[in-house]
Amino acid sequence: MNPELQVKSISDTSKLYEQDFYLWLQTTAKLLKEKKLELVDFDSLIEEIESMGKSERKELKSRLTTLIEHLLKIKYWQAEKAKNARGWRQTIVEQRRQIEYLLEDSPSLRGLLAELFSECYVNARKDLLRKYELDAEIFPSEPAFTLLDILNPDYIPE
């Protein structure tokens, strides 16, 4: 933190948010620690906190979708199975680990898993069909495994 920084008013911190985000973060943390609440740019702070929550949710969705994609490939895509199965398994292990880390840091995200599962399955299936120009019948429209299955570190569909 710049020791010479002297924030004089609320408008100074809101200007800082637009001009130098990192410095705004450092200044806001310092003001909160010093309990100088009258100088905190609460509108921007609230916006950033809400954005952080959305980012965590988005990361969970992304990792869940990628995990489901690779589980679908292992289970149904026979033509590519032999040559790519090892890489797909590595991705499955990594995505499960990253989801576990997310849930350790933010246990309340666990409550979103059931809500996100169907949407992520649909998106994973659509993405696979588009990416690889596959026939729609290759992957079932309804989830081929349960949420418990996909989060189980020992589950690999055969």
C-alpha cells in the first residue's frame, strides 16, 4: 500500500475505483481495517463482492460441465476411447479435485450442485456434439449418471 496515499473524501475512493482498481482494493482494505467507514466506497465494494460470488458459481458450473463432458466421452464415444481415454481420465481427476477445492473454500456452493447438475449435463452434451460434429444419438439426452456418481473420486463409467 502506498504510505503517501491520503484519501480525503468518499468521492476520492469512488474515483480511485475507476482509475486504479488495485490501488482501490488496497485503500478499501486499509480504510476497513482502520474503521474509517465514512471514506469507504460502499457502492463499488458491494458490486465487487457480488461479482466475486457470481465468479465462484461460474467456476463451479464450468468445472462441472467439463467433468461431465469427459465422463460422457469415456462412457459413450467408443471410436476415440482407446487413444484418448488416458487424457480424459486425467481431466476427470483434475476437475473433481478443483471442484473439491471450490467446495472446501466455499461450502455453501455444495447446495448449488443439484441445481446446476441438469443444466451442466445439457451444456456438456451440446458442447460435445458441436465440438466434434457428432450424431446426437451418441450421448443420451437425460443424465447418464447421478450427481453422486460424478463427484465420487472412484467412479469412472465403463
